[in-house]
Amino acid sequence: MEKIIIDCDPGIDDAAALSVAINHPELDVQLVTTVAGNVTVDKTTQNALKILEFFDKADQIPVAAGAEQPLVKPFEDAARIHGESGMRGYEFPQPVTKPVQQTAVEALHTAIMQSLEPITLVPTGSYTNIGLLLAQYPDVKAKINRIVTMGGSLGMGNMTSAAEFNVFTDPDAAQIMYQAGIPIVMIGLDVTMKALLTPETLTTIANLNRSGQMLHDIIISDGDRNDAGVAMHDVNTIFYLRHPEAVTTTPYWVDIQTTGPAIGETVADIRGAYHAGQTNALVGTDIDAAAFNRWFIAQVERM
């Protein structure tokens, strides 16, 4: 069983990823930390607690609230996509559980250092908490197994023509993360825009159970949905954890553009010309979309 920590900004696709992860028998979610991203951190924290309470996991998995804004650049949310609450489409009761008193960075440091085995970090929002953690507590690096993250792309964007949202939100934190020397798997738009949940999949999960109805209702409220389906970007990280064979990856050195009109762009050294052939990430380039849809249905079925 793989021990993981999810750092997220729910957000519809974060909520779906969190739902799958906390119910997966082969994943041991040690901690959930929240960050400002899709909506403000007070809302992302409430949304994480709502998901945990929906699945009766709130007494098992602590939630720690994190950064309210990026390290340097002004904060820009994605409420236009996810709604003002961040999880429109389903009426969750207000959570009764509270986040822990530690900040996300403190909770991350404690959980990682106290673990008897290396932890996998799964950041599915902006990387501010992770950047702060690595800058303030470099001792954690030795105890992080790998970082499997949603974000970036090899030449496309959804915030600008060059930049994907999570990296765009805090490119300076992304740069810290990619330069930390920790194994990284980048699951970006090159993967997630191919792995659309189809209308047939959404109809199927709606009729499976209460969990499927909830996920169906929030997913169809996603502002990026189209006739072909909807990209549940963050869920792809959980899929990769269990089925890396279904995702094509290529090792590259990835740099982050932190200023100018291309801010937030992930630039892969595809020729190996600028870093003496060194690499710092496995970059996802393709995915078995049909397998992803089948897997997602199977996960919902057992929730």
C-alpha cells in the first residue's frame, strides 16, 4: 500500500481525485493539505472537509489549511470554471470537522518526518505549499519517495497559450519543486486533455450509487465540459499511481518560466541540449483514455 499526501485546491477535479484516493484499497492517504487555487483557501479547505465527511473519512484523515496566495505573483482563481464555491452542482452540508491547527507546511513536515517509510506527494493544485515546504524544511527531501503532480504541458495552455493553470498560479513555487532533486512525474495537459470522461461514463456513474450521483452532479457542472466529455485533470494522478503502464512518459529536464508573457510555461529540454542530458521529471505524453474511463467507473462502483 502506497502512503500518499494530497495537496489540493478543490475544485471539481480535485474533489473527484480526492474521492477516488481516500476510497482506494491500495492507497493510504496520510494527510490532505489545501491551498489557494481554483478558489480561495478558505473555500478549498471547506471543500476538502466536505468530501471527507461525505465518505465518513474525516475522523481518519486530517486536513491542514495552507497558503492563501502565491509566493510572488498576484492570485488568480478559476471560479469561472468551478463556480464560486469551487464545487458547484451538489449541495453538501456544511462540514462540522475543523482543519488541524498546524499550517499545511507544518503538517506536511510533521507527517513526512514521522513516517516510517517514504511518502509520495500528490499535488493537484498550485504548488505554493510544496514550494514553501521544500524551502523551509529541506530535510524532508530524503523522505519523499516521489512527487506525482498534475500540472504543466509540452506546448499548450489553459490559462494562456503557453501556461497550464496550476503552474501559472504559482510558477515560483513550481520552480522550487522542479529544482529540488526529488523524482517528479508530471501529469499535464498532454495527458489530461486526452483522458476525457465520456458522456457514457458520466451516465453510468450517475446510476451506480450515491457517490456516483454526487460525482456526476459536480462533474457536469465543470465549466470546461464539452460534447466529447470533460477533463478530470487531477484524477489522472491517482490513475497513474495505480496504472503507470497506461500512461506514456518521457524523461526530460523541465524549467519553469517565472516572468513575462509566457509566465507559468513548463519548458522541456527535449533535445537534452541545455542540462548536459540530465532530466528532472518523467513527463506524461499520452494515456489509454478507454482504460481510464473503465477504471474510473470501477472506482466509483465501490465507493
